[in-house]
Amino acid sequence: KQEVTQIPAALSVPEGENLVLNCSFTDSAIYNLQWFRQDPGKGLTSLLLIQSSQREQTSGRLNASLDKSSGRSTLYIAASQPGDSATYLCAVSNDYKLSFGAGTTVTVRA
Amino acid sequence: GAVVSQHPSRVICKSGTSVKIECRSLDFQATTMFWYRQFPKQSLMLMATSNEGSKATYEQGVEKDKFLINHASLTLSTLTVTSAHPEDSSFYICSARTGGNQPQHFGDGTRLSIL
């Protein structure tokens, strides 16, 4: 069974600082990995999707890396803003199903 | 594109009531839809997978008779929580995809509160 772990569980930084969020998974036979954003009481917004054959994906201030062999992914958010405050979820795809981590709750202080 | 609409967004009802939640793909045909449950500060847990026109596949530990899933068309799946009790209170989220290993697109979730 795939286990997905996200560290840290919570993170508070001053505005402008770069954010580094970590995700690890136990079964490296994945199809892809996704990073999502979830605002309180809301659904999920997809941020980045990395296919198993890729090493990284970038979108604006966001960059996600994938090291499938070691079972790790890192999400970098550059020059954080208060609007980046949310919970960030990592999910890996095995057998056409998604397994989610518990998330990292980020607070960016103005 | 790839919009999934979930309704209602919030339900408050008495214990013993049955509650139906709808999940619609608005601009694509969803051969597969998924239902998740999320407790506060916890991860999303997959409850069941439904393919259009066939019976849903439930994850281990999920009661089939408690959580009825219907996927009658390529754009609509419903989750009915039968005879709901306070322990069923949770955040329920659906997702949909066109097929294969395509990305899942998520609804905004339904907050269910059973008094």
C-alpha cells in the first residue's frame, strides 16, 4: 500500500521568503505525482503534475522536482506572498488511484 | 476547461436523514469518478471509484450500504449517505477524469454536518 508523507505539517514564514515543501512516498512505481493547493473549507486546485518520466515541472513561481528512485518530491515556491497561505497536498498515482499526504499548512506573514 | 461541480456545498441535517451529494463534470465526459472523505487536518481518503454504467468499487472499510454511489451518465455521479449519523459528519470531495491515467479534476467539496 502506498504511503505518502509530507514534512513539515505546518510552516510559517515572512513574506518574500522562499518556501520548500517536502513529500515522500514508499512505492516508487508511480505514474505521476501532483501538487495541490487547498484553501480552508474548499476543494483542491491542481498546481503541478509531474509524470514519472520527468524530473521537474515549473509554473510561474512554483517549481516541483521528482526523484522517483528515492521516493521524493519537493515543491519550491519563490518569493512567497500572503496569498500563498493555504494547505499544500502531494498526491501520487498508482494503479490509476491517487494517494494523498496529509498536507503542509503554510502561513505567509505580511 | 475541466470543471467539476459539486452540490450542495454544505448540508446540515438531523440524525437518521439520508443525504444525496451530486458531482457533475461540466465540460468533459467523465468515464471515472472518485469519492473522497476528509477529516479535519487529515489527508483525503478514497472511498470509492465509479465507472459510468457499472457498480462502484469501494475501498476496504467503506460500507457499501451506507454510502450508495450511482454513476448513471458520463457527466453525473451521486453519493447518498443513508441514515446519516454524527460520525458521518465530514468533508466529502468528488473528482472526475476522462479515463486511463488522465489527471483527476476535483469539485469544491461538500461539508456534511449531522446533528
